[in-house]
Amino acid sequence: MSNADSETVTVSETGLGRYQVLARAGGSTLLVDDLLAAALGACTTMTIRFYANHKGWPLRRVEMAVRHSREALSARDRFELDIALDGELTAEQRARILEIAERCPVHLTLARGSDVAARLLAADEAEAIRPSDGTAHTKCMREACAD
């Protein structure tokens, strides 16, 4: 099932390492292992930057640490973000940025859970796998930053 607003990331084994995989998204290619925490940090950073730019706030730099933990495979995952903001921001601006950070698309996806469906493609369908252009994610960031 395909959706025009969906984003497609293609992932394939490289054959170079036991578990090394290559991910392609939009115009980017990455060698990856586990990028879930990185995706959360990246999306949160981009959403904060998008909002600060939209408001014209003096945010110079965003940096964060993302920790992922889980007590057992069947336990609920926990992500903790420590966000550092560099810039002459008021207490109100900093508080609003934290609210916006918790509305980034990846944060919302993780917080509400997701339906995941897998299907096997026929050999002749495998050639049709292509990454998307990434515009759906940007659309979600705009929505997250709407006042």
C-alpha cells in the first residue's frame, strides 16, 4: 500500500560487514546501525531550529544528548533528551522551545506508538524500491511549529 504523503527510506545490506546496512533517504546515503535515538535528536533539533527561525529568535546553536534505554525486549522504551540552547533567549522563549521540542514528528511517533506492517515483495517488484524526497517530514515539522 502506497501513500503520496509517506516517506520511503530504502535499506540494504552492504555485504561488507556482518550486520552493516546502507540507508538511502531523499538525497542522502548513510551507513547505519541503530539510528532511532539519532532520528529523535535530529528531528527535535530541526524542529527547534525551524521554530526559532520562524519567530526570529536569537538561537545560535542547538545541541543535545539522547539516551535510549529499555529494561527488557518486551518493556516500553525510554528516550531522554538533554537539550542545550546557545543564544540570548528569555525564560519564556526557552520554555516555548521545550514545548515545541516535544511536538517534533519523531517524538510524536514514538510517544503515540505506530502500526508497523511488513510484506514480502516478489522478485520482480524489488527493483521498484526507491527512497522518497523527504517533503512529508518537513510538512509535519511545519505543523508542529504552528502557533
